[in-house]
Amino acid sequence: MTSIIFMGTPDFSVPILEALANSSDYEILAVVTQPDKPIGRKKILTPSPVKAAAQSLNLPVYQPEKLTKSDELQTLIDLAPDLIVTAAYGQFLPKKLLAAAKIMPVNVHGSLLPQYRGGAPIQRAIMNGDTETGVTIMEMVAKMDAGDMFSQVKVPILPTDTSADVFSKLSLAGRDLLLETLPKIINGTIIKVPQDEEKVTIAPNIAPEEEQLDLYLTAQQLTNKVRALDPDPVAYLKLNGERIKIWSSYAVDLSTSLDPGSVVKADKKHLWLAAGSGSVWAVTELQPAGKKKMPISAFMNGAGQTLSAGQTVVQDAE
């Protein structure tokens, strides 16, 4: 039986952990995940999805705040696993931990490397309007997502897919690809493929200032960004100075001469705004501050009644 230290944090990681734990071929020595975090308005301390899954599987869990300087690091090294498997863990692994894997440290990465190295590959792919992404199984090295590749699988991005949708698809694709690839890594028959450094693109984590929508983007770019930031952190705009989260939108097949941020159409069922390059952007689901998300019809029959065509209602991005 091959021993594994598993490292992951979000929902993306859970099916992968469960598949390894439920296989008679592998023994999970430890699960490493990020510390519990306060969630929601009441700031309730909440475990990561991986911790919850590990506890349900009766697996030992470690949650170092900073792995590199933690007391847990030596404990993990001393476990001397055959494999270290990471899937969206969220921290860099020190070289001495990578070296502790007797066979290989392996990463399940949510992109078609060398494209989108970094912490937000799925969000960046949607934001950029890509129609395809995938999963890469790769060797972990001390440089971010730069190791040799073992295998890849492609997954389509549909025009309506949010990050949550793509995360879910890639999680299952990554699980299946990992289970197919690991035996070849273990028996030494796998062929490693180096990444082409000339084709590398970077997918940094979403910065707080990127959450605000800039109406000088085209309607399609705005729509892509809304999809990319759903369900977290959620895109927003300043509508007459009020911060409003945008959950759903689309690009209208029309053009306008109005300045970006102006109202093109406002009635009981529509809020269309002028966007960049003369495009028209429709908001279909939103969430005013302190309220639940609502369809545009509910908003337009309430606070939206003050809006009328020709008004400039969206402030520039800060």
C-alpha cells in the first residue's frame, strides 16, 4: 500500500481526497489544510471543506498557519510518505518537505500548464473568455507550478459557467486523472514532459481592487468577470454610490452612444447599462448591501424605480 500525505483546502480538493482515502491502494498518513477561518457576518470559525471531509474519514488533520515555520513541519517530514499529493492547498511547500516524499511530490493543478500558473487559474481563464481549460498532474518543485508534467485532461468552459461550475468539473476530472496517473508514477513507467517556459502565463490570486467592475470594459468582459468571481469574492459596482454585488449578467446584442456607466434601459424587468466600446450590458441578478440576492425585476420594482435612461449611475472603478 502506497502511503500519502494529502494537502488541500477548498471544495475542489474534497473528491480527490475521498477517492484516495477510499482506495485500498493508498494509505493517507495525514491531511494538511489551512486553518479554520471566520465566515459570514457573525464571523463563525469554520473548518475548510478538506478538514470536514478528513474528519468524516477519521484521518489525522494538521492546520499550520505558516507551514514553513511550523512545529508540524518536522512531524510531516518524519512520516516519510511515499507520495505527497497537493490539490489547491494554498501555501508553498518547503524544499525539505518535498524531499521527504520517497517516490514523488505530486500536484493536481486546475489549468492546462504551462498556461495559468498560480493561485487563480480557473477564475483567470473565465475572466479572459477562454472556452477550454483542464487539469494537469505534475511534479512539485520549489518554483510555483513549474514542475514537469505527467498528464493532462481538457475540460470545456461553457458560456454560462461560473467559477463554481468549472471548479466542480475540474475537481472530478482531476480526481479521475490522478487515479489513472498515480500507478504509472509509482511503478516508474510515467514519462515526464517539461513545461515550455516560453508559453508560461501567470494566474495571480484575485486582488481586492479587481472585485469592482469598471464599466469601461466591454459588456462581454464584464459578463466574464461576473462569472469568474462567482461565488467568491463576487464582483460589485457602485450604483449611485451604493455598493451592489452583481451575480448574473449578459452582453446585449446592441450598441449605444451613451458614456459607459449610463443607463440604456430601465423598466420593471430590465437594467441595461452602457459599457466600453459602445456595448450594452444587462444586469439580471444583484445584491444590494445588507440584503439578499434578488432578480433584477425585484430590484427595479423597489430601489431601481429612481433609475431612468440617460442617467450616469455607475462611478468609475477606484
